[in-house]
Amino acid sequence: MTESRPHAHDKGVRETDKPIVSLLAPEFEDDPVGSLARLRERSPLVRVGYPGGQRVWLMTRSEEIKSVLSDPRFVVDASKVPGHEGPSITELMLSSLDLSDELRDSFGANLALEDGKDHARLRRVLAPAFTMRRLKALRPGIEEMSAELLDALVRKGSGDLLHEYAAPLTSGVICELIGMDKADQPQIRKWMGEYANADADFTTSLQGLCTYTKGLIERRRAEPADDMISTLVSAVDQGGGLLSEADITSLVVNLVNAGYHAMNDFILNAILLLQDNPDQLALLRARPELLPHAMDELMRVVPSIPNAGPRYATEDMEVGGVPICKGDALTGSLHSANFDPRHFPRPEQCDVERVPKRGEGHLSFGSGPHRCIGAALSNLEGEVALDHLLLQRDSPELAVRRSALQYREVIPGGARLLTSFPVRL
């Protein structure tokens, strides 16, 4: 374990008195690992600017992030802070989208935005879809889907690995899990792509997905199937107030978004990372049984979600020795935590044999009660994709210079997603 440096307030200079750090500064795009490392050694918490003009505490170290994400004194719903006034960060971001009341409601039943009993209720109704038994049953279909997509690309000899492999694979998996009909999946994938594209008509795609989901609810009510949507409809029809139809629509919209963009980006960035580390790729090919460990390591090094969602302090306290006031918003840099040398020896080195100590793994799926419910499904998708793309055949060759790859930001300072990935096979 490395020793942390004295905190700023220990020297008589409070962190709140320092200039606000802008994560939009060029240094965080040019050298995110190094820039975050400098913040991490400066203090466990630093003040940063956030979309909507709010000031937020950014946690930079793994220990503090895990602690806050597991501490019930921090909530994701700002209205649960005693005496809270004014909009939350999420509400400010939603207000900037100029959504109708109907579309705003599509963000209602969201695991990421609920606390306590409400969060547990939603997680309980979704849990059956993510059991190991269910995932095992999905694997043959994922394998078949991946093989068909890759075979089509190989026959062409070239193509876009994002739009012709990763996107149809990840959308197909989440659609299969939810119970969306195969014939409808191209349209759903189009809506998914527009959902996080600033140049597309966001409200039209969101409205289309909501309308489709409402129609699917009625079809599954008439003809139930062995899928998530049928299970959710049954929970509504059984009564008891566990779930409403509006909840189903919201859950589907949010699951689609969470299960699509991040995995697309992970698959592509994992390929780049392993091509940058040919010794690790060679080791993985020689010992394919390492693939589960490799998935953990790749998820650590190239997380698609850079920061945890904001948490609000319900009382005055200290975090990492830094005074926090009731109502303060905190977010955690998952990227910084994943490179924290206090938990990962040689963190900047990609090591597919790395096995972290119990309780000291990466934070790309979060931690505590809100840890990603689809983590095991994401690992399964990643294993299949990397096995098919890198282990069972020669690696796809990038058809453009690395510097020519283009990205788009979902929100300022948030995830940067590749817009294409042209390859030769």
C-alpha cells in the first residue's frame, strides 16, 4: 500500500477554497490516466464542475468510492436529503432536453435513480432475468449470433466492426433478454443508436421506443412468453402495487440504454488494448482458460462509464478526511479508482493473469446496492466477442490510422463513444 499525501485542508488550505477542476480540460482527453493520477494524489476528493453548472465532489480513490457507494447516508435521489430544495443534477440534465411529461416519465422507474425500498423493489422484479441459469440458457444464442455476424464480415473481407458486429450483437442480446421480437430489432437498434447521438432526434427515438414497449406489453399480455417482459407484465397483473405498466416502460428504456452503448464501446476498446499489448494477447491465445480473468482486467483498464452517478449526503460528515456538508453531491471517478495503486500493483500495466484480492476488484460495474445488475451478462457478452474476434481467428486489422478514429460525447465530460471502427478481416 502506498502512503497518501497530506490532504489540502491539513495544510490550512481547504479543498473548497481551491479553483474548480474542469474535466473538460484538454489534459483529461489527452492523458486521462495521468491527469486523474495527479488528482488522486492531490486529495481523495476534489471539487469539479458538472453539467448544469453545479459543483460536485469528485472522489478519486477506490477506498472512498466504495465506502460512499455502500453507505446508506448517501442517496441517489436528492429529494430524500432533509431540507433539500431545488433541482438535482439529473433533473437539470433532463430539463435541458425539453421532454414531454410522457417522455419524462420514461425515466421514472430507474434502478440508478432509486434508493432503499424502491430500489430493492425494482431490483427484485428484474433479478430473475439475470440469474446464472438464465444467462447459461442465453449463451448458445449469443454464440450463434456472434458467429453469424462475424462470418458475414469475413465473407466481405472488410466492414465496420461497430455497426456490423458489436452493435447488432449487443442489441440482439438485450432484445432477446427483454423479449423484443427479432423482426423488430433493426428498428430498435436504430432508436438505440439515436438515443446517445447528439446529432439525432433524441425525442423521436425515445418516443418510438416507448410506444413500441407499450405495444409489446399488450402482445405479451395476450400471449405470454419465456422472457423478461412477460414476467414484468405478470407482476403488474397480479396486483399488489409491486409494479405498474409505466414502470415496465421505464425499466425497458433504461435497460436498453444501459445494455447497449457501454458494451459496444468496451468490445472495440478491448480489441485496441490487446493489440497494444501483443504479449498479453499471445498469452491469452496460448491459455484461453484465462479469458474470465482477462475480462476483469480489460473491464478495469478500458471502462466505458467514466464516473459513478451522483450521490447526495444526507448529513454533515467527513469522507477521506474531507468535510462534506449535508446536500453536497459526490461522484466517483471509476477510471481513477481502477488505476489506484493502493489496490492494483502496477495499475497502468495490462495483465490478463491479474487476480485482485477479494473485495479489491475494479469498479467499472459500481459497488454496493447499486452495483450493475447486468454485470454477469456483460462479462458473458465480452467473453464471447473476444473469443470469436481474437482467439479463434486472427485479429481484425484496423483499416484506418488510430488517430483517425472518431468519438462522440454522450454528455460533456462523460462517456466518449466510438462512432465507427473500420476493419479488414
